[in-house]
Amino acid sequence: MSHTALIGTGVMGETLLAGLLRAGWTPSSIVGADRRESRRHELEGRYGVRCVESPADAVDGADTVLLVVKPQDVADLLPAIAPRLSDRALVVSLCAGVTTGQLEGGLPEGTPVVRVMPNTPAQVSEGMAAISPGVHASEVDLEKAVHIMEAVGQAVVVPEKYQDAVTAVSGSGPAYLFFVVEAMIDAGVMLGLPRDVSTILVNQTMYGSAKLLVESDKHPNLLREMVTSPAGTTAAALRHLEERSVKAAFMAAMEAARDRSAQLGGS
């Protein structure tokens, strides 16, 4: 019986495992791999899946292999699993910066590979994943990868040349928003609010604003104008942000993230 092999059960690996089970995958259809015995027992007890120590054992007989390991571990992992990989088994990589070409170079000729850039909101089933097919991936393979990532949020298919930009936008994006939230909470405290009150105000404002943005289908510029009365408090605050070139700083920061992603991936 074929199964899905999950290689790497850290935070993102467990997030994906939990999402797949919520989406209807059965525990018997997933085999995890982790070197730590305590971690294997933990996941087996929590989810009812079988976990093994050897990645090669996990991929034996699998029709889909999910790689959720650190990028620096890929070079050693590929030769370990390649001899045990089934013909036409789909390899889906969530390893940041690792290209489909690098994966294909370490796997048997003709292996279908799909590259994915996820993000951390997948932990609450609100992730955003960008998916790029390798040379040998078919439409069916691509659809399977999309289906897998939709278990923890949304997914879009993009040419691989966009993956560095995707990393800068959605991959690193949660950190930018958390940075803004942190600054707003600290500002609330500076203005005299108790920290717990400031935290509730900012967190719910961020959550509600994101929901309004998604569900209203209005351009963010229009939503901003709806809050900004002429000569009002919001206008005064936004003037300070514009004077300090905050938008330009964000754009420069995301360019830096894009460039660093390209360096790490060797592209």
C-alpha cells in the first residue's frame, strides 16, 4: 500500500502533518521520519502515525515524499533516499532556497519534483504557499502538491524564477507584520496604556483589518482612506510615516530579503 512520507517533523513538518490529518488523510497513510526517538514517540502518540528513524525507510513504497528539513541537510538527505525512491514518486520540497534543479540532480533521473515556499500562518491553517514545478512534474503532480498545501491554507502556482520574490513577500512577510505589531504595542505603552490592554487593542486591530482586507475585496488604499478623515488623527500619523519614508524602507527591506534568498539558493 502506497503512502506519503514526511521527512522532517519540526514545527513546519508537524504543522503539515496535522493539517493533512484534519483534511482527511488517515494516520495509516502517512509515515514520518525523525532521528530523535523521543520525537517519534511524541508524534505517534499525538497523531497515531508511524514514525521511523531512517528517511530511507520512510520513503520505501511511498508515492509522495514531503521534504521538510533544513536546507543545509538536503545534500546529505538526497543520496540517502534516492535508492529507495519508488518510480515516479512525487517529491515535494519545503526546503527554503533549494531549487528544483538541485533536487533533481540528487534524485533518480525523471523524478518529479515540486518546490514549495510556505509560511508560518500554516500553523493556524491560514498559510500562503507558492508552488513551482520541476522539469519532470506533470499537471497531476502539480495538482497533488496544491492539494497538500491547501490542507494548511492557500496555494498559488508560480514559475520558479519568482520564488526569491515570494520568499521576500509571503515567506518572510509574517515577520514584518509581527514587527509592526510589536512597535504599535510598545507605542501604546508609551502613550500610557497598560501593556495587556495595548496588546489586545493592537492584536485585534491587526486581525480585524486583515479580515476586512480579504473579505471586502477593496484595495488597501481605499480602506486606508476610509479611516483617514481630513486633518484628523490618522492623517497626522500617516504624515509622520510618509516623512520618514516608511513605505520606501519596506520596499528596500523586501529587496534585501529577495537578494538574500537568491544568495542562499545560489541563483
